[in-house]
Amino acid sequence: MKKTLLTTLSLCLAMVSGFAQENFSIDSLMAKMTLEEKIGQMNQLVGNILTGSISNSGIKAKISAGQVGSILNARGESVAALQKIAVEQTRLGIPLVFGLDVIHGYETCFPIPLAMASSWNLETITEACQVAGQEASRDGIAWTFTPMCDIARDPRWGRIAEGAGEDPYLGGEIAAAQVRGFQGNLDKPTDIAACVKHFALYGAPQAGRDYYTVDMSRQQMFNEYLWPYHAAVKAGALTAMSSFNEFESLPLTCHKYMLQTVLRDIMGFQGMLVTDYAAIREILQHGAAADLKEASVRSANAGVDMDMVAEGFSTTLADAVREGLVDEAIVDRACRRVLELKKKLGLFENPYKYNRPEELELNGSAQNRAVARKMGAQSIVLLKNESEVLPLAPGKKIAVVGPLADLSMEMIGCWAVRPQNHRPVTLLQGLQQRFGAENVKFARGCHVLENEALENQISFHDRKDRGWDIPSDKLRKEALSIAKKSDVIVAAMGELAEMSGEGSSRADITIPEPQRGLLKELVATGKPVVLVVMSGRPLILDWEDENVDGIVYAWHLGSEAGNAIADVLSGDVNPSGRLTVSFPRCVGQIPIHYNHKNTGRPAGDFQPYKKYISLYQDVVNAPLYPFGYGLSYGKVEYSDLKLSSAKAAVGDKLSVSVKLKNPSERDITETVQLYIRDKVGSITRPVKELKGFRQVCVKAGSEMTVELELDSAKLGFYNSELQYVVEPGEFDVMVGPSSDSRSLLRSSFVLE
Ligand code: GLC
């Protein structure tokens, strides 16, 4: 009651402040602002991400002096308290906008974005983002730094976990679905601002090392990397974020061509651009500025509107303007964009709109967890099911072995914000609930990593529960003992949550020892083994693919991990996940992606070694598991691929139809994928490009015809002059269950 009264009182104060009037205009407000106050709006400071509070009194002083426009990482009551300072103690009473990384959930933790992408289910992805935004909006958050739109083709890069994988078209569809989920129509207090990040090309660091150099041609950038950012802009994202990396030997944070010409002039972005965390200060590390003032001048002149945490703008820009290094019009433009963001979010009418403590009890609700469970099950990818070891039949004696079977907080993945209030369901709990505790025996079997210090350096979750007080040989002995008495072994192995995500690149991406060694001993028992992999990235599974009966990729699925996995292992849910990133056979194949070029000496995906063509002496070109791949219980048969015409004019839309048959006894959710190949272009074109997909339920024993639309306007590309062109010529059309050429039906048409 007290809190509601506070909110009402604050609202009254806001009304008095004059911003609540209908005719409030940003022009009139800016006319009153001093240069320092305008620069203050361009300044974002940071709270404690764990507590959500601001302990630093200096920040409060800066807020009351009108030197702060936004706060990162504050939550709950500290947001209300800081907003009160901004609204009541500053000269103009301009409210703050509070931002936070609500990447895959707030209190209800959803699967990591790479897992959600594997569902190919845009509706569920939007629903998950809606729930995440609703929960965050109750706790003071008006702005999330999502969607991450970085195309990634290198699983050594830990942040592959945060994106949608390797494909431009699918990445764009998913980014737009996330923007819709968080922003809605911006007409509800649960709608929060989205952010197109990390602009740009952050997912292409050389050697897969985070923050490392990015270098590519502008053709490759435009044709293979920019579309997801552009799609998020088209979806109406209110903000964008410049990335840490350099491109063309310029840090993106001061790259005027990228931030002005590409993002604004070509893509039409009109929102507010914030830097990544202290990225202005990092320009000094890059060696592209001698001091913070030079870095700030370069960033402001390149088009950055808000400085995240570096305090470069707030400490140097006023002098820079007075010295003529930055035109005051640049400051006016940036300040206006910040104020427009706040106005679109309704913060001037009600600065406490996102403080609804009375609603917090709705966070983590059973309803929200049900969405997480559905999202989780749809995100799981079945990679192997030898002799139909899955689904597990009721009554089976199941041995659950592996260190990730009961580490609850490791299921939250790399960007979870508040899951401690709602501990995730573990795989062990999920299986016990589904199959009965009497049928499910557990043994940890080994630790996640070779030594405790390394594990504790990587993860602070559940340290006491990781079994370091038990000798390794005892762990192993227990595991083999229950394994030998079981009908089937479910091995839960992979990565800790923090082994992927930011600053978490790995050069060896196999399942870490001692887990892999234990897996080999489990296989040696001769019992059927189902490997459930929890990971934030594709791992190298060459040995596992050869020797394990079933492989289920369960990523890091969040609050309902154990139940979602049990839903699939039991067959209650028929797995429908399909990979959005290629799984390499070995690190030597990286970067590996399906939409590669043909080269002048092409070699087939499975071509045995032959000199003087483009392949390796020691491994085939094909990935272990290709983009778009995933199994279900039962298999859909494709036939009768038909095009509505063998010829089309530029601008025409072709209809592509294919017949599906499901001879199995289970309904199958099938993702029909449509690829094209532009046979000849003024520049070389990929051997395959995803241009459409449809997810349909093919009822058990039924047949159906699915139609997809192929818009010839989407067959274009950026040519040598960086002009977007659609060139006439012959196009292959391929339709099937994955990008594996062996599974695709083919046809063709001529664009005139
Ligand atoms: C981080 C990340 C970015 C995040 C930002 C704010 O370093 O690079 O994705 O949104 O800082 O936390």
C-alpha cells in the first residue's frame, strides 16, 4: 500500500513538473537547457548488477547536478529513489531512463538466445521476450540491450550463445521477433525499449577471440552480416549499441561511416545510439586516441549519442564544443535523441511508470514458467537417435550420470539477471518427476573441469554442490555402479553457464575432461547411452557421434530446463529444434557455415581427398551437423517440389510448394526450409541461401502440401559498387529439412 501511495504521489509531482501536459515539446525543453545539461543527457552511469543499487554517493550528486541521463543495472527501489532525485532535485526535472541486459529472461529465465533460435518458432520467441520485458518493467527497467544481432560462424567465440547463429535471413527474422516481444506497440507499461547490438560485425572476430580484430570486405559485410541489424531497425527498435571491435582499423565507437552512413543513411535508423560498456575509453586501448577527450570527440562526431559508463562526454565534451572540436549541433542532436527515447517511453508523463512493486509478485509465475518450459522443449535439438534409443519408455531403470545433471544454477546460461529467486529445475529433478524417483538413480561421476580452482574461477554458482569434497575415483566408481544396473544411461555433460557468453572464448571446444573420459567408460559398459549436452555453443562431438546412441542438445535452457528435457526424452514433446549454426567436426574446419562460396576449385561436402581442389587432406568439408539440421521422433518425407512459374520478372513473387508425408505414429513439427542459389552474378554468390521457412505440424500418418513464397526482390545483393541489385539469370530453388544438400529437393527458374 505504502509503495503504491509513493508512486501516486510521485506521479502528482511529475504532473506538477509540467511534462505531463499534452503540449509538452522537446524543443521547448531543449531551449531551456544549458550545454552541460544537454551533455548530461548523453551520460550513462552504472549500478551494481548483483544488488541493483547505487552505493556510490558520487553518482547521486551527479544526478542531482543534471549530469546523468541514464543508469545501467539499477533495479527496484533504487530506481525509484534515483528517479526521485532526477525529477525533484534537478533544475529541469528530466527523468532518467534505466537500462539492463534482459537478454533471455528476468526472474523467469528462458533458454539462451542461440537455443531459442533453434526453435525456429518466431511466435514463441516473441512470447518469451514479452514475458521477460513484462517482468523487468515491473522492477524499474525501461530499456533492454537486446536483440544481439551479431552473425557468428565461429563457436570458439563465447558470445555465439547470445545470438541467432550463422544465417542473415533467419537472424533478421528472429531479431525482429525479439523487438516485437520487448517493445510491442509501446502503448503498455510492460513495453520496454529494445536495442540493436552490437553494431557491428562483433560476431566475426579473428580466431574466435572475444573483442579481437574484425576485418572483411564491405561486400561481405553488406551481403552476409548486416541484415539482422537492419531487420531489427525495420522492426522499430528504439535504440542501438556500437560494438567493442574495430573494423577497417577503426573502433566501431568512432567509425563515422558505420554509425552515420550505414546505420542511419542506408538502414534508416532514427533512434538513440549508445556505446558498449566504457567503449569510448577503450578507444585509447585500441590506440585510436591519445586521451579521453580525443576519444570522446571522435565518438561524438561519429554519431554516438550516449556514453555508457566511460564518463568521456560528461568530463570533456563541453570544453570540446567551446574549442570548436565538436559542433554544438552534434550535442543538440544527441540530446534530442535521448529525450525522444524518454518521451516515447512515457517517462515525462510518468517517471515512475516502470516502478510497479505491487506487480512484482507476478514475476516468476507458474504461467511464465510454462512459457519457459515450452520455449525450452522447442529449443532442444535431437542430433542422433540410433536404434530409437529415444523416447525413453516408462518403467525403464534410468541412470542419470554427469556433473550437469543436478547443478541448478548452471542451467541459467550466460546472461541471466534475477534467477536466484526461482532456481531452475535440474535434469535430475525433471526426470524424477516424469519417470518416478524409484526409476531414476543419480551419480555425479566426475567434476565439470579438471580442477576446482578453474571451475570456481569460471562459476560462482552452487560451489558447495559440485562434489569437490568427494575423491574423483569414488565419483567414478559410483557412476559405473549405477550405470551397470540400469536399462539406459542419461549422461548430462557439457559447459558451465559461464563457459560461454562475454569474455568466454575457448580454443578447445570438446566436452571438457574429465567428463569425456567418463562418457567413454559409460559407453564401455555396453548399456544404451543418451548424451544430453548442456552448452552455450556448438561443441566438437566427433567421438560422441561415432560412439553414443543418442545425442540431445539442450543448450542452457533456464528455469524449466529439467522439465523441458524430460518432456523431450519421454516423448511427451516430439523434438522439433533445428540448428541455426553449423557444428564443426574439428576446430580446424572453423569458420564453417552453410552459405559459403563455391570457389574456382569446388569440392563436394563429402568429397574424399583429392589434390588441387578446395578441401582438407584429413577431414571432409561437411560439418558434423549442418545448419538447419535436427531430428524428430519419426521422419517427414518430402516430394513434389513445384514452382508457380519457370520464369519470373524482377518484383514477381513465386509460389513454391512441396508435399510432406508423415508415415510415423507421432505428430511432427517440421520446419520446411527454402534455399536458393544464384547461379551466376556480377560477383560470386553463395552455394545456398535461406530465403524462407515454414513450421508446420504434420499429423501422424498424414500428408499435406506446404506453400512458401519466394519474393524475387529478396534475391538481390550488394555488388562491387555496393549497390543493391537484383540481377536476371538462373536460380536454383531447394527445399528440405536442413541445408544438407543430400536432403534437398531441387528445381529452378529464370529471373528475367
Ligand atoms: C557488455 C556487453 C553488452 C551489454 C553491455 C551492458 O559489456 O558487451 O552486450 O549490453 O555491456 O551490460
